Amino acid sequence: MGMILTIAGFLVVALIVLGFVASCYKRVNGTGEALIITRFGSSEKEASLSGAFVWPKINFVERMELTRKLITVVREGVRGQTGEAYEGLSCKDDIRADLRVGFYIGVNPEAKDIILIAENLTCAGASNIDTLKAHLTPKFSEALKTVIKQFDFVELLTNRKDFRDKVK
């Protein structure tokens, strides 16, 4: 009887240990997500696209969404009540053009790119469309302004592919 209780005790302890180790494994929910892990005592981050063992209360883990998002930049019309500033962009021949451009952004599913975004924008910021818009819209707007100065208005209308390639 004592031998059976000892074996049962070992089995219970083994199941508890196995359950604890299994609870330490964090899985990625899908292909559009990554885990960012900061290990105890290290300032470097690790990225995982499948899953990783994370010790609770010792390591810190965040989830980052990698799916593509659309940011629309609108440069058209008049700003303000009295029309003091025109939002359109000026072409090479000084004709104003109204633009509505959609930028699809996403994170490359490579560890170094994921870590770079996590350090610059944080995981929550990279997953939040409003944070991305606030951070990237001025940069996209400046890129549009720079490229549109290289085109005449008629050339802009007829060579949209060239315009797109230069903005990229």
C-alpha cells in the first residue's frame, strides 16, 4: 500500500510540474502576431513568431500585431474658416493638386524588424492605428510634398505609376 501511495505522490508532483511548465509556454495566436520577450537581467528584446517559454513574474512578454494597416493621407481643400491655407500640394509648374493617398504599412515577419519596431513605437503603439497615424502621417505627407515637386500637373495625372514608385 505504501508503494502505491509513493507512486501516486510522484505522479501528482509530476503532473503539477508538467502543468506549470506548460503554462509557461506562450503561443502566438496567428500568423499576424509576434511575441516580444524581455528576459530578466537583459535589456535586449527577443521576437518569436511561433511561441516561447516565458517564466512568469521574471520575464516580460508583449504581443505585437503584424497585420497590414491602411493610413490615408488627405491633402486637399482649404484649411480654416477664411481659407488662409490651402492643403493641396504644389506641382513643378505651380498648379495645386488635391491628393488622397492610401499607404499600406506592416511589419516584416523577421525578428530584427519586429524588435526595431517594438523599440521605436512599443508593441501597443505598433498595434494601434491612431498611434501609427500620428507618427507616420507627417512623414508620408513630407514624402508626397517632395515627390510632387518633381512632376508637372498633367504629368502627375498621366504617370501615376511613376509617381507611386518615387513616393515608395
